[in-house]
Amino acid sequence: CGVFGVTGVAEAANFVALGLHALQHRGQEAGGIVAYDAADGFNSVRRFGYVRDNFTKASLMETLPGSLAIGHVRYSTAGSKGHTALRDVQPFFGEFSMGGCAIAHNGNLTNAAALRRELIEHGSIFQSSSDSECIIHLMARSIQKNLSERIKDALRRVEGAFSVVAMTRTKLIGVRDALGVRPLVLGRIGDKGYVLSSETCGLDIIGAEFVREIEPGEMVVISDGKVESTRPFGNSKGRFCVFEHVYFSRPDSIIGGRSVYETRYQIGRELAAESPVEADLVCPVPDSGTPAAVGYSHASGIPFAFGIVRNQYVGRTFIEPTDQIRNMGVRLKLNVNRALIRGKRVILVDDSVVRGTTSKKIKDMILDAGAAEVHFRIASPPTAWPCFYGVDTPDRDKLLAARMTEDEMRDWIGVDSLRFVSLDGLYRAAGEARGRDAVCPQFCDACFSGEYPVAPSDQLDRGFQM
Ligand code: 5GP
Ligand code: SF4
Ligand code: MG
């Protein structure tokens, strides 16, 4: 998901709409905005679909007055899937004795099922199926006198990944979990405005200036043009999601001082060094494989070409939650550039293989177009473990790499060769070295390594074996 908030600007909701539009790649199912205005109180709008189709209408934006607003774009990793329940669309809102509070959450809480059971037993009435709603109910049970203290109390009880943007009548609040698994950055706009955004591309779109990242375990409370920082959740070095670098974040975003595009480009170079093959063309599987394909082409000297063309009017396929839609999605989205491919030995570069659906369909399409050979190069290691921290990977038995060796995967997909970048190569591309820190790796890489930095306790309760 994507979260965004702004304070200290006129018509804050318009800025939030723009920010969410820049973060649309993080969630395309639905979006919501909450704004506060002293005369008008809290107002909210939640809608299915794209930000641009909902939050650009003047009539609608007029219902969200005020200089303080937050928003969320949703990609379901917990709770209901797809276009089914508007009540699962964030921000969530709670009315407390000291005023209202709205919350937008990116990440996944790994103990939400246990918390929900406990909260329901104690009288909480849940409105949604979302893990994030627990935060509001935990706040209601806190005895703290102000809302930011209540947010702290609530977030001390949850486990897993959270980058949260919240607002009260007067404050904009940003929090990251102790490991900082999901991103969150702070920006400035105008004389006294502040912005919180999942990624820096959300700052760029409104002309805000990047200040810094919210640190792992940090909470910032912004009011009256001042930023107050505390560290309620410990002081760890963090385990940022390495898959944000590979796929999830936008390539024009900067994370940890490093361009996401640059990392992806370097992954391509690593792949070319680790797994060379003779071929006529290097083609990306657009758009997610494009920067790595450029890197592969530059490092190998094999010409780059757009052998697959993407229909720009279709979103990210993986994010469509059912298999049926996902299966169709590949053809709706991608088509082979036949004239270019015929008779050629083609290297296809994609970011990841999850179920293998995409790779298999693309292989069919490319052989259909008369390619002489097809070689897949994947810009991440085999995805052998599910993510429980906010990326919607399927159960382990649906992951191709959990069931097959690399050679079996190659045969199942039906290509001449299939190679993944090594985990060490991925770290090198991101400017790190896995294991340089003797205690633990610098990133979360659990979906590749099976080393979960936070025990996924709900899943363990359900019998998941680490
Ligand atoms: P598959 O078809 O193997 O199940 O999925 C792999 C494709 O899904 C890749 O092309 C990748 O770009 C795309 N993808 C989109 N979203 C995600 C995501 O959240 N996780 C992963 N692992 N892959 C995703
Ligand atoms: Fe990111 Fe994978 Fe860790 Fe999930 S398991 S947070 S996708 S690195
Ligand atoms: Mg893709």
C-alpha cells in the first residue's frame, strides 16, 4: 500500500490526491482521503479504483476542506481481496474522548488475528476485515491522555511491519516499525508545510523538498510547523524490505540515499556477470524488468530491444487478487513485438518469478512469435517463501521455487535457460554485502532466504513451518 499525509497547506486534500496518484503503483484497488477543517470537522472519502478517476473531481475535493489531510492507496495483503468491501478501505477513523484520529497503514501486522480475537472478546466491534483496524481498537483501550501517546501504546502491542501516517485535529503523525520494513519519508512544502510519503516520488509530484527518511522505530509528531521525534519502538538498524528495491518502489524514488533505478540497473549487470549466455537481444518484461534489462545489456554488450510491448492502460498484473484475472492479465497487458523477435535468440529479463504464471505465458507468446531461443534472467533470487510483511505473495505451496529446483522450473516454464540473481549479487547491486554485519543481514530478504526477521506468529499458529 501507499500512505501520504500533509499539513500546513491550503486545500491539503488536493496535495494528498496528487501524492497518492504518484504512489498508485503501491496499491490500485482503492484509495481514501481524510481531511480536517476547524469549521467542518473531519471528512473522508473512500473509493474503489484509481486516484485519478476519483479524487480529481472538484465537487468531491470540495467535500474535503482543511489544511491537514492523509490518504491511502490499497493493495490487499490482509482482509478482503479486491473490489469487495469498501469498509476495508483506509484511512480508518476513530472518535475518542479527546477527538478524532485517522490512520493509514502500509505493511502487515503478523499478530493481527490473535489481537483481533482478544479485542473482540473484550468488546471491540470490528467494522472491517483489515489487520490495520486493530490499531484503532488498541488505541481505544489505551489509558493515555493524548492521541499520539495512544498510537504509541497501540503500536507497542502489534508485531510485524508498519509504516503509519495518522492525523488528529492538529497533528500529522508518522511512525515506522522497529525494523523499518516499509518505507516512509519526510518532506517540506512552503514555509510551514510538512509532508509524509511512502516514497520520494510522492514528494516530487507536489514540489516538496525531501528532508529525510523516518528512521526505523521512530515516531514523528508534526504540529504548528514543528517536527517532534521520539523512538518508542527501540533503536535497531532496521531490516528494510529488499523487494522494495527489486520491484515494489518506483524506479525514480530514492531509498536510503540510493536510487531505486540504479539498484535495478546494477542487478542487471550482476546477472550478466553471474549468468552470461550468447544471444541476439536483451528484452525486458515491461515495466518491472526494464532497468535490470538495461544493465544486463550494457554489461553483456548484447543489444537492448523492446521485444515485448506493454499496454499502458493496464496496471500491475500481480496486484489483481484472483488467479483467473491474473491469468488473463498477462495477455491484456503484454504483447510480443513479432517483427523484432522472429528468428532471434532472446534474453528476457523480469524482476521475479512467483507462481510462474507470467513467465510461462510470456514464453508461449515469444515462441509463438518465432523466437529461436528464449533465456530468462530474473532480477531477484527464487521466491521460495511467502511475505508476511505487506507483499501479497501466495501460500508457500503456490510458489514455484518452493516446489522445484531451478532446473525443474526451467523445464516447467519451458525455456532454454533460466537463471536468478544470487542473494549476494542482489546485495552488491544495492550497495551492500550480505553478512557484512555478523549479526544479521541489512535487509529483510525472507521471501528469498526464509530468514524471517519477525516471527510471523499468526501464521505459526496456523501451522506454518519456518
Ligand atoms: P508470477 O506470474 O510468477 O506469479 O509473478 C511474477 C510477476 O509478478 C513478475 O512479472 C512481477 O513483476 C510481478 N509482480 C507484481 N507484483 C508483485 C509482488 O507484489 N510480488 C511479486 N513477487 N511479484 C510481483
Ligand atoms: Fe520484502 Fe520479501 Fe521481506 Fe516481504 S519477505 S518484507 S517482500 S523482503
Ligand atoms: Mg512484471
